[in-house]
Amino acid sequence: MADGKPALIEVDHLFKTYPVADGDRLVLEDVEFRMVPGEIVAVLGKSGSGKSTFLRIVAGLSEPSQGEVRYRGKTV
């Protein structure tokens, strides 16, 4: 809870890897995120830093390699 408000979106220990020819490519490493109702956030980073991957996982369009995403307390 932030400021006594329950989290709208919670991301706990999120990891994402993609298989490549010589092993796995780590795209997201141990990401933690909380958002409460009424909060405005921006996701910033350089090209290839995992912004779109993060947003796809939060939206439920892609599976994390490890970790959990919850919307209003329910797993996405």
C-alpha cells in the first residue's frame, strides 16, 4: 500500500529472458513496481531496454520467465 491506498498494479520480482543461439538473453531483471489508483507514471528507457516487453507482460499479453503481476490483487 502506498499512502494507505491498495495497489492497482503490482509487479514482483519480474524476469524475462528470450532464447538466442548462444543461450538466453536477459531482458528484464528483478523488476519491482507498484501503482495506486490516481497515480500517473511513465516508462522511460533507451531502445532495447525492455519497456515494451514490460508493458506486454503487465497487460497479460506475454508471460514472464519468473515473477508475478497482479491487477487489483488478482494474478494477470
